[in-house]
Amino acid sequence: MAIAQVDPLHQADDAKDYFDLCLRAAQEFLHTIVVVDDRATYGEPDEIAVSLTAPASGAPHDGDKGTDEDAEYDLGSGSTLDVAALTDASADLGLTCAVLRPRAAEQHDGTLDRRLTKAAQRADVLVLDWQLNDEPGGEAALRLLSDVARDDQQQSARLRLVCIYTSEPDLARVYQAVLNQLGTSVSSCSGSPSDRMWLQCGCMRVVILSKAGGLGGNPEVTVNEEDLPRRLVTEFTHLTAGLVSNAAVAALAAVRQDAHRLLTRFGKSLDPAFLSHRFYEGGAESEELLVRLVADEIKSVLDGADVRRWIASPAVRLWGLEHLPESVSLTAAKGSRELDKETLLEVIEGDDHYGRMKVTSRARSGDSFELGKVSKSSITSLLVSDPELAAELDYEFARLTCIARNDTLPFPGNRSPVLTEGTIVRGRIGQERLYLLCAMPLCDTVRIATPRAFPFVPLKPVSQSDRYNLVALSPEGDRLYLAFSPKNHYDIVRHTFAGDTTETVRSKRQKTPSGERFVFYDVSGKPWIWIAELRFQHAHRKLHELGAASTRVGLDESHVLRMAAQ
């Protein structure tokens, strides 16, 4: 008799509440912690002195002359960092923890700054001691924090938690110093004084915690080494606490976990076969093929990890219980309608509504309406308190679904976009801006040994209230609503470009007051600013529609027959 197979319990299935769900996703993703502490020890306090000259941040307040005893005090075991306890507790959670114990000379000659910046490029969490060697007032910690933040800005935005872990008794002063150092990059913060001190700077979150045994004594922020890794996971979760971000971090975790499978499928034994293929098909096309094969294999990894479970109905319900209000008011043709929280949960949790759901008032059973007819394109405004925010979120999700690249960050180093199928560019005819969609088939955008004419379809910039089917951000950061019509195939224009040494048309970087942008130059020297690249399937469908419209057959037939078909 066959035994029924039972799926193993997924991490997302037994979450107690919404934050626990997000915590599980974050813990799947987190891998590395880097700690900088000049008083790191493996439980051997004799290695270092425990009597320390009082730092400037602990100096007597104005009007307090102090005494000779104030010049020195014993910080106790709380001022040290027990590396063994920290690394063991990290390993219990599946985390790798590296500890840097800098010497004073390394802080002054820049060695520590360079070393930490390089290590931080691979680290998910940074832990910085406030008082490092002979630099008072957190000067070294603030400098390291600035270096890491600056490096993150130069690279693509990086999700990062930074923890100031200190025995400094005046945590409010530490908080204020960090706030002043980060300045306008702080988007939100806990406020000071506060039991839990944190600052949000885009993709970076900074938290301030006190070492156990120090002089602070606030139980809300006091954490010993054994509990620090778990607390760091909790703090990191505040960066990723969302259904969409849960799916993203779980996907990255799945790729990390199953990296060996990718390496097995794409082993070095295939090198000769790939090089043979490259010889016959050309470098650019062969390189693109291999990248696509790796991407497809990653998709199979995500399917195997069942990443969809993080955004399935049970997870959606937990989100709703956490975020939805007790009731919302919806303006309909027959007057205002009230939707309570349980009804909203039914709306977002259902897997097969497809925009069609009859909502019945719980107060008046006979009062019902079709939600999809009242809110024809979006119910986002029911899920957030600010209508303007709802429109912004709808726009960003639409951009995510159709645009593969839309800024300079995905192109590090000297790389830049190439002109290919689905590239959107902007030029000028006189004073009028012109947006064009590249309609050159992908296979014809490579092996360009001589100048080649590229076909472009004009895109009409419209307002949000008009009909549009593409959205993107301009190089200036403005929202673009673009209308593409395959019926306008007769408006196709051609501009001629020459290939570079790789026999592709590659853009050049151009500095601007607001940063940089990429520009293609045709053979006449006319500039065409790179705007974005459509996702491959999205671009392919647009061009398929264009081809179908340009090859349609015109017929003379009876008016009665024509009208009957409509």
C-alpha cells in the first residue's frame, strides 16, 4: 500500500504572526557579521587592561569640577567583547561572524578603514565599538560608518544593518553624534531620548545597543554577546519586513543555499563545448546565451525552494492582520460603502477573485456590490491611508513589471548599456523631446562590423490620466508615462550607429550636475540618451504586436459582413 507523501513544513507555514514571518525570511537570508572592537577577547581578560582613562564623551558636565577619582574608572567585563561567546551564538543561528581587533596604528594610517570597507562589501551586518583605542568621542566609529555609507552609495544600494555596540553610559549622546554624522541621509529615526535607538538611511539601518555589564543599564538596549546575534537578526528584519521583500530575500537565500547545484550544472568540464559554440556563433551572442541559461537555472532553484509560499494566502493574511485598519470607506456610485477588516482580509487573501468579488455589508446583509466594478484598476488605496502614496506604489510596481533596468546603478565599473531590442532612448527634434523604442531584433544588435541602421518606434509621452502602456523614470528622476501603439508602425524611424570593438553599439558615460547618464551617439554625432531597457518578454511582445500590425491584410468586403464580425 502506497504511503501518501506529505510536504515538509515550510518556514513560512508556522509563523505565529506577521513579524515572525518576516523574521524567518530574514534569518534565511542573513549570512555574515563583521565586528570591529579593540577590546575583543576570547574570555581572557588578562590580555587587556580593564582600567581606562575616561573618554571625552564621559567627561564631567559643565559646572562639575570632578575629582581625581573621576580620571579613571573600571569599565568592568562589559567593556570587553567575548569573541568565543559571540561566534558560537552566531554559529547556532547559521551565521558566520568575523571579528577585527584593530591596533591604534591601523586606525591612524587608514588600514582599518580600507580593510573594513572591503569586508563590508560582503557583510550583511556590521558591529562597531564606539570607543576604539585612543580616539575619543566615537571618532573612529563615525569615520568607519561614513566610509561604509559612502561606499554603499557609490555601488548599488545595499541592504545593511550597522550596530553601535558599546559600554558608553550616555547612549543619547552616541545617538545624537550618529544622527549628526549621517545628516540629511537619515530618512526616519526613533527620536532621542528613546528606549530603542535606531536611524534609517535608505537601505541602511543603524541601531545602538549597550554591552551587558557596562554602565548604561537600560534593559531595552542592553544585550550580552550570547544574545547579540539573535537581536541583530530581529533588527535586520525591520529592513526587510514586507511580503514582496520577504520573497526577494528568500529567493536570494535559496540561490545561496543551492549554489552547488548551479556549479554542478555549469561545471568547468563544459568549457570546451562553450568555446566551440562561441567560435561559430560569436562572442556577444554566446555570452548572452550563457547568462540566460544561468538565469533560467536560478528560476528552477527558486521553484524548488517554493519561494511563492512567502507570499501565499496564509502569509497575506498575516500581513493583513498587522496592517489593515478596522474599517475603510469606499466611494461608490450609490454612495459611500464601509468595508470592515475581515472583509478586507477576504479581498486580499483570496486566490481566485481575479478582480471579481461581491462584497456584502455585514451590518446590512442586503447591501452588496462588485468591488472590481467600483475599483476597476486598483484597490491599493484601500490598503494604505494616503491616496497619493497609493498612486506612487501602483506606479512603482508597474515599473517593476515592465522595466528591467532604469538607472545607472546596475552598471558598475566601466560597463554601460548596449543598444538592443527594447532599449528606450530620448533625443530631440529642435526643442521637442522625442522618446523612441528600439525595434531591432536581438540577433541583429550584435556582430556590427559596419554602420547599421536601427529601427525605432516613437513613444508618446502622456499624462497619468491618459492611456499609456509603459512607465519609466527619466534621467532627471521624473515619472514617464509612455504610450506605445503598434498601429503607428508607419511612423518607424531609422538612425544609423557604428559598433565598437565588441561589434555592439555601446553607450558612453556622461557626467551631469545630478550624477551621470549614458548616451548613444549615431554616426552623425547626434546624442540619444539611454532611458531604460524593457524586460525581454515585454519587449518581444511589443515588437510582435508591431510586426502583426505591419503585415495585416486589408480587405474589401460587404459592410454588412464587416459589421457582423464586430
